[in-house]
Amino acid sequence: MLFYSNPQPLNAEKHGGLGIKPIEKPFSFLGKAHAVPLTVNEFGLASTSYPIIFVGKDKMPIGAMGVRDNENLYVKDGAVDPDFYIPAFARRYPFVFANDSSQERLVLCVDRDAAMVSNQPEIPFFNDGQPSEFTTNAMNFCRDFESQRRRTEEFVKEIDKLGLFAEREATFQPRDNSGNNIGDPQVVAKYYAIDEQKVNALPEEKIAELQRNGMLGAVLAHNISLLNWSRVINRALRAQEADAVQQPQGGSDGPSLQI
């Protein structure tokens, strides 16, 4: 599971002396995640920060926060850029729900290896054998997240059923100092997007239905978010220039996007 190395069902007997000890950079683990899952209710906020794209067989929505594996362009020296939205998938860490199929219930787990989990906590998981207010709030957050995750699955299934997904590529064209093309356009990402023309071609009653149930707003947020490819690619180019000290890179006003 992304981010989690040792998730354990949280209980007073085993974890009664544990809790959270605040650390300077609690989201440093995000630095190695170039893509982070999103729920549909986050599309509006996330659309101001990075592209929201759909990937894989299940067309999972993710925030594209980098263009290379293990490199998040919104995290520097372990600190997240404060101007950009942190997905709930990351904000729930070190907690997560696990499915207990034998009893058909969700069990709250904690990543025992998380840097902020300590046996000398400032914020305990339990008080007198009962979940602390912090743990109760964490459980409620994870419960809300699970609800939104299921709503997101329903959203994707509906969009897929309507045939609105289309395969897309994000590319950029390298240029020299004079703005002349250098070589061929390079593919940054291949993904699924919701085709705006297909949405507009839907019957009016279906568009009205999507608007009533909030799906149309999510579709619009997704489409707007794709404008952020230029932001991500420019960050990637700056990071590459900083790393490649052996040979200077040609400057330009920025890559030309073809999405």
C-alpha cells in the first residue's frame, strides 16, 4: 500500500502506550510519490494545483505531482509547497482502514513504522484504555475518506458507462533560447481524461442529471486541472536543470504543451 510499510490494527492492548509525536516535516513521505490518489470531492481544490488524471484499468483518479517515478515536484527537502493542496489520501497518514471480511467491518490501522508514531507521545492513541479524542477524530476522518472513495468509484463507473473517457497524452516540445524547436515532442504521461466534446454531446436531460448529482462540477474541475500540466512540466525542467550541473540547459519561456 502506498506510504504504509507496517500497518497494524490499532488496539489498546498492543498500542496503549503509543501515540503521535509531532515532527518537523510530517509529509516528507510524499516526496517519493509522483502520483497520489484523489477522491471526487477533492477535484475542485486539487484542480488549482496539479492535473487530475485517470489511470489504470479501473481509471483511478490521481493528482499528477511529478513526471518521474519516486519524484514529487511539490515536495522539496521533505517539505510540501504550502501553496498547493495535499490530498486526503496523504493527510490521513499514519492511519488507514483495513477490510475485515470475516466480520464485514472496517478496522482502523496505524503504520507502526511511521516517523510520527512514538512510544513517548505528546498525543496518545488511548486514555485509560479508551480511544483518545485524537484517535476518534482520525477514525472519523478515515470513515469519511472511505465514503468518498466509494462515491469516487461510482463517479468513475458512471462516466465510463456514458463513454466519456478518452485516452490522452501530455507532451512538451523542447526549445532553444530563440524559441526554436529542438528535436521531437516528448511524451510526459499517458492517461484517461473526460472528453469535453463527448460531455457536450450528451442529451440535455443527462447533462442536467449530472449537474444535479454534482458530477458535472467534478468533470469541469478535472478539465480545468489539465491546464496544470505546464506547471508540472516547468517544475520538472527546473529540477532537471538543477541536477544537470555538468551541461547547462538552454533557457526558454517554457515548454509548449500538447494535451
